[in-house]
Amino acid sequence: MPFLLYSPVGARRRQPWAWGLALLPLVLAAALPAEAKLPFIGDLFRGQPKPKVQGPSAPELEGSTPEAEFQELLKTGDLRALNLACQEAASFDFVTRLQLLQQRLLTVAPPPQPFPVVLVNANALLSCRAPDAALEVLNRFGPAPGLEREQWLVQRWRAAMAGLHHDLAARLLEQLTAADPERLETLALPVRVNEDGTVLTRPSLDLYVEHLIVLERHQEAAALLLAGRRPGQVAAERLSQAVALLAQLPLAERDQLMERALDQAAAAQAWGLAIALLEQQRVLVESESGAVAERSRARLSRLSQRLDDAYSEWAITRQDSGQSARADALQQQLRSPRDPGGHAAPQP
């Protein structure tokens, strides 16, 4: 049974490298190389000149494949071996070897091929920093409706994102989710594999917004950010980003959105973010109105001082079991900026 190409939002599964590829849009788990892992998305290049055939393909460095062994692998290696060679070449930044491997990967599995083979071939090209070539391989195949098509779309999105083809990447996310905010919110896509083997995912909503911003579709991006339903720090960051995109919205409405963002940051105890939001609010008010934003400045000052004082005392008292009541009170003080004396509380 094939693995899904995505996971619930925020899921980070701790897996050994044997499963690194299986968590991403590849093939059946049994078809994956044990040593395989995914490249960092975005850390890719394309359009390099063809390598020279004279001389060694790479300098002799400790831990790298010797030249004779590499040349034999280039001639006889299967997709599994070529994928691992790509990962090694990328880790050493062996540009010539990467180019030789890219050329081989375009011919090693000529069409027609079964869908799992197409996915492994495309992933190997991504490992080899060749996103456009990965798209070329994927375009050789017409997927069946259902899970197979979703896997194909996700793999094409990975290649489009890696190649900075934002228009194509946006269209692929639209096809995956019908541009439905709820579906975008719940569909998490892999963006990189960490050193410990865990997979970092992000909600499709935020990825889609990034593509829209590059394409200067700011109103659509802001509407999606405001439609998000995740609370806390994520909500605060999205509201802040929406305010920055909605330059035509009246100042009073943008200020209201900033207040919502501050509430969400406070609920998550994200005090550094709260300070950044207050500064954003101050700049917004002063640039739009031409007047000094006394309220924002005062709140910034109170929050900064309060955090300095309360956090310092809390850090000390929390270590003393006899002062647990005081530590709890200080923690509540840090958590509730709208309580009396808080930075957001009404001032006399």
C-alpha cells in the first residue's frame, strides 16, 4: 500500500533514513532505498552548462566515491544507486558529477515506466538539483484519478517549488485543494528532512500564500491568511502578514486586525512576537496618520519593562518550591497583558 504524500498539519514523524523518502511523494515503501533522504527544497539550481568530459569528475575527498567507481556507477547503476550518488555529490557540491548524474537520470528509465519508477526517478533528479528535469520526467506520465494523481501533483509541486516556478506551483496547489481554505489548512506538505531524520511539514495554506505574494496576487493572499483557523502564534503571524498586504484597507480596520494579532500572541505567550506586533502597529499608525502613536509607544514601553521585571523574578522563584504561588502569579502576569497593569489594559 503506498504511503500518503502529505500528513496532518504540523506532523513531524521521527523516522530513520529508511523511511525518509517514503514520507514524501515517492513510491511504495518497499521500493525505496534504505539510505535515501530528500534534498532541501529550494537549495537547488538548474541550467548549468554541460560538464567537460576530460579529467576527473570531482576532486578526491575523504568520504567521496573514487573516480573509477563513480564512472562504473554512472554506466551501470540503477535508480537507487544513482539517487544515493546524487545525494553524495550534492553534499560535496561536486557540480560536474551532479551534471553527469542528471544526464544519466534522464535516460536510465525511458518511458513508458510504472508510476513508482517515475516517482523515484523524479525524486533522484531533485536530489541531483535538477527540478526542471524532474518535471520533464513527471510529465511523461498520465496519472489515474485518486491517490495516484494526488501523489503526482505533490511531486510536481515539489519540483515546481524547487525550480521557483511559482505560477505552476500555485496552480498545482489549486488542483490539489480546489483553493479551499479548509483543505489548504489541513493539507501539510513536506518542505525538508532534518538532520535527525524527522520530516518538517507546513500547511499548504501558508505555502500557497507565499506563491501568491511572489505573483503579486496580494488580495488573494490576504484573504487566505484571514480565512485561516489555526490559533495562537500562527494566527498572530498570519494577521500581521495580512495587514502588511492590505495597504488599501482603512487604517481603523487594519488597526483592529493588529489588535486581534496581539490577542493571539498573548494567548500563546509569544512575547517577542507581541513586541514585534506593537512595533508594526506603531509604524502603521504613524505612517498613515502622520501623528505620534502615543498608545502604541506606551504599550511597547510597558510590555518591555514588564517582561524584563516579571520574567527575571519568575525565573528565580520557579526554582523555589516554597514560592510556587508567587511563581504562578508571575506566570499569569506574563500571560495576561490585558489584566490591570498589563500593556494592553485601559489606562487612566
